[in-house]
Amino acid sequence: MSTLRTIGEIRGSLPGDQVRHFDAELADTDIDALPQVLHRWATLGTDGFLDFLLTTPFEGVEFGARSYDDQEEHE
């Protein structure tokens, strides 16, 4: 994925529920801190973590030795 270069690109890359958090933080950010805030949000928008979670949220994850159904059979 290419690097996000504008505030509009950053907003467009975020999930809908995160846009309002971005807007609120941006509105309260001091001008001197703006580059760091934008860099952090741009990183969040391009790291692919959300896409990873949505495509294979539990693939390869082992939750335990037995299920609740197995537990009930042994009681």
C-alpha cells in the first residue's frame, strides 16, 4: 500500500467508526504537534491490521484443549 500524503487520504483509509476519533483529535491538536499526529494516524490507516482481522480473525488460533460441549459430557 502506498504512503498516505493528505489528510483526506488518511480519513479515507480509516474505518468509519475511527473517522470521528481522527476528526476530534485533529481539531484539538496543537499546530506544532500536527506532524506527529498525522504520521500516527497515517500509520494506522496503512498498516493492514484491520484488514487482517476482518479476513481471518481466528485462523490458526487454538483456544483450549476441549470445548464447552466436551466439558458438559464429562460432568
